[in-house]
Amino acid sequence: FAVQNVLPILFDMPVKNYFIATYIGSTPSMFVTVALGSGIESIMDQNIELSISTVLLSPEIYIPIILFFVILIIAFVIKKFYFKQ
């Protein structure tokens, strides 16, 4: 986060653009982090023994991870087709 906060100053980025870019850029990682925490909490609430297979095979866990990878693929496709060099 330190580099993220210093670069806009170095390149004289407007505050509005910085806010929008930070919001859009941070949203996917926050979504996945909160979803994973919520999924682990729901597993713990069911008093099921925690193991890697139990956690990874829970829909509360694998659905956010799949959605995160879908977002990554969409971003890659957009970058590939719209930002050709």
C-alpha cells in the first residue's frame, strides 16, 4: 500500500481518479477476503472438523474463488483486446 499511496503524488494524479482507481482495484480482493472469512466462519458454526478438503469443498469458499478467477480472466481479455500495442 505504500507504493500505491506514493505513486499518485509522483505523477500528479487527480484525487478523483485516485479514489476511483483505488475503489475499483481494491474491490475484488476485499470481496474474496470477506467471502473466505465468512465461509470459514460458517463451517466453524456447523461444528465440522476443519481440514483443507472440508474448507475447499465448501460452496462458501470455492464460489468466491471461482468468481475471482473469472474476474481475472475478464480483465486479461479486456487488456488483450482493448489495449493492443
